[in-house]
Amino acid sequence: MSIEVKNLLKVYGEQKAVNNISFKINKGEIVGFLGPNGAGKSTTMKILTGYLQQTGGDAFVCGIHVADQPLETKKKIGYLPESNALYYDMYVREYLSFIAEVHEVKNQKEAIEKVILLVGLIPEAKKKIGQLSKGYKQRVGLAAALIHNPEVLILDEPTSGLDPNQIIEIREVIKQQGQNKTVLFSSHILQEVEAICDRVIIINQGELVADDKLSKLQKGNKETQVVIVQFKEVIDKSLLDSLNGAEKVHQVSPCNFQITTIASESVRKQILELALQHNLNIVSLQSESQSLEDVFRTLTQKGESN
């Protein structure tokens, strides 16, 4: 077990930032860690990396108790914090050499050139960090997290500040690292999580609200099944509003509609019957599984006051 959290609790005054959450992550898993701002994601990551002391519960990395042996766990972890603190007056290679020295990396020059190539830093490698764009500063932080070839990667918003092309490149780096490492990363870009992860952990107000395969989460909530229909003709939305089981009908365009329902098969049959009755031509008719955004909104809005 690469990461294990048992009844983890972190309290600030009267506020429970993390409220008795538990999960396990195996080697070779890439797991997305999601939640609204203030949900407790960064706090949990800081506890796992030894930067914060928990109020209660236990955290283990590679079988080592983080609170009891913080230095040993840090050797196992590559950590990219959300606030990527760097030394702006240092050159890229100089900074990576410093980090490699801290981790007592053997063959430092080889390790530095390897991570520079891996994260796509070559075009900017001769510059001072302070001269770099935000995206390239983020790459320096990721290179520093990888320099000692850790068993576990904990990445807090790793694609922050990157342009679309850079995001795709870093996505591939994360997927490649996930082949032989454990990766836990948070992101507000849900499409990134869908592209990289098979499993998602979602917390809300400090509590665990979901921990499952992404495919199961997307199929598991029957409340938000969506039927998408496109007609050749322009039709009145009221025709679809009358469908039995249609909870919400959204008109995308004069001929295109999205219907939220708890019974997609029944709604699809009714649409076919409706088309026959009114001599309408259906261009396409399909059911769509929930997007991760749908799942996220459903789980994190529960219990919130309007």
C-alpha cells in the first residue's frame, strides 16, 4: 500500500478542515483528488507529506507512519505544492542541483538532465527561474518533485498556469510516471482528471463523499441520466416537456434537446412514438453518461444551503 489514510482529522479552532476521512491508494494508481475550494484537499496533502501535523488519525506512505518518521516519508515522496515556492535568483540547473543535493541523489548531473528533458524545460533551462513564465516555473517545480525518483507523487494543481499545449505535455508526464509510481493529484480542471485518472476521491467540507472508479461514479447516479435528441425539423419544446419521466428539458438549439430523466429507456421510446405521431424526423437519439462535472456538482452541493 503506497498511501493509506485512517480517520484523518485536522482541526483549526472550531473548524474541522479534514473530518475523519479514510482511503488507500496502491502502487501504479493515478488518483484524482477533488473538492471545492476549502474542502480540505491541500490540508490532506500537506499532512501526507509531513508539512502539517494532523489532529487525529493516521497517515502512512509506503507503510511508514508520516508523523512518526517524517524524514523517511519525505524520501519516498515527490511533492508539488499549490504555492510552488522557488528561488527566483537561481538558475534552473542550479536550483535542481540544490534539490538533488538535499535528497542525496547519486549521479546528479544525469538526474538533472533527465528531469529537464522529461518535463520539457530544455528551451528555458539556461535562464534564471525568475525570468520564466508561470507555466515554466510550474515545470521547474515538477522537475524538483521528480529529481530523486520518488515512489509516490503528490501534486497539488500541477497544471496551474499552463497553456493548453503545456497541459497536454504535463498530462503525458503524469501518465508515464503513473506506470511505476503512485500519483495523487488535485485539479480544478475536471477534464484533466477524466483524461488521466481511472479513480477519483472527492471530499466536501472536510468529509469524504466519493471514492470509486470514475466509470462507476459516472454511471452510478440515476438522478442525472441525460437523453440527447436532435430533430431535422424545428419543434416546440412543450412537446418534450410532456414526456413522462422528463425532469428537465433543455433546448440547446431549435432542433436539439437534452432531457434529464431517471428513466432514459422509457423517455427514448416516448420520443420515438412522438416522432411517429407528429411525422418528425429524428437525426440522432442517444443516452449520455454523466460527466465528471455532473458527479462533482451533485456530490459537493449536497447539504449546502441555497
